[in-house]
Amino acid sequence: MGPPAIEFILYAAFFRLAIVAAGIACVFMGYRLFVLGVMPREGSEIDARSGEIRLTLKNAAPGTCFAFFGAAIIAVMIGFGIPELRLTQTTDAEGGSSEFNLRGEDRTASELVRQGRTLAKAGDPKGAIDAFGKALSDPALPLKAAAEPLLGLASVYRAQKRLDEAIAYARLVHQTSPNDAQALALIGRIEKDRGNLEQAIGAMKRAAQLDPALQPDLAELEKLRP
């Protein structure tokens, strides 16, 4: 059992103990208020609403009010869900990689993109698509920063032979960033898969002009010409 598993066990134990401690504290302090005979001098009222449900508590003793709010806090804590361990491990030519996160942990778009790439390499296209989709759902994500998750989606769809979806995402990146060599290269590969060799070569040629490292990819496509 590695460090991530130990960290998760400690986190889960603390999560549950914190809820129990909060509940016990509310019960104890509410009980103490009742024992001391603390009662409101004037009428008190608590009003809570959730959707179509409305709860009104009138002329309640301070102990009751305290217990009510304590119970609400506990309910909110439980509402975040049971702690969940997510451990991803892959081994490829570049070596092993692993990822560990707990449910409820904030994830940045860049972290989600890395997770999507890891899942794609591990042969989990559904998980990769979900990760890239979550990265794109971030309302604070700048338009240019959306290129990485969009290209990630395009690559996964290409691997699944969903070429119409793949080319749509790749072209969207190209429209927003015309000089993105990776987007042009991916368009070239997808067009080649679609049987549009000349369009593939045209896109790859432009990509190679922007990034000379793509010259071998261009040469491979040109070899396919009859």
C-alpha cells in the first residue's frame, strides 16, 4: 500500500471524524443551553427554504436553534459526498506515471488536460473525453487555452475513427489560432484518414513551415501520392 492509499485512508478517517465531532459538539452545547434554562425573552423565528420545501421554526429555545444550524452544517458536509480515491497508473515507453486525487478537490484545466492525456495513453477514451470536457467547462478558461483540451478531444475521436467529430474540433482550434502547428498537423493526419490526401498534405505543409520538426510527417504524406 503506497503513500497515496495511506493519504486517502487518513483523509477519509478525518472526514468522518470531523462530521461526528461537529454533531457531538452541537448536541452537547444545545444540551447545556437547555440545562441552564436559557430561553428567548422575545419571539424567535428561523426560516429555511430549499426549492419548494420551506421550514419555519417559531419561538424556539436557543438550544434548539443551535442544534438546527449544527444539523444543517453536518448535512452540507455530507452532501459533498463520500471520499473517493482515484488512482491512475500507466506504463509506457517513457516510463511509469501515476495520478492521485480526492473527490471534491479543485482541478485546474491544465491538470484535467494532463489527466485526459494519461487516460488516453492508458486506453480509456471515455475517461479521457470526460477529462477534456471538464477542462473546457471551466468558465474562466481563456479561448486560447482551450486549444489543448480541444486537440485532446480531436486526437481521442481520431483514434476511435470518429473522424467527423475529430476534424471539427481540430478545425475549431485552427480558426481561433491559425498559426498553431499542432492543430494543422492534426488536421493533416485526420484528412489523411478521411481519404483527402491533398488536403492532408496542404495542412501538413503549413504545419511544417511553422514547426520544422514536422517535416518527416510531411515527407511521409508526400510518399503516398500516386
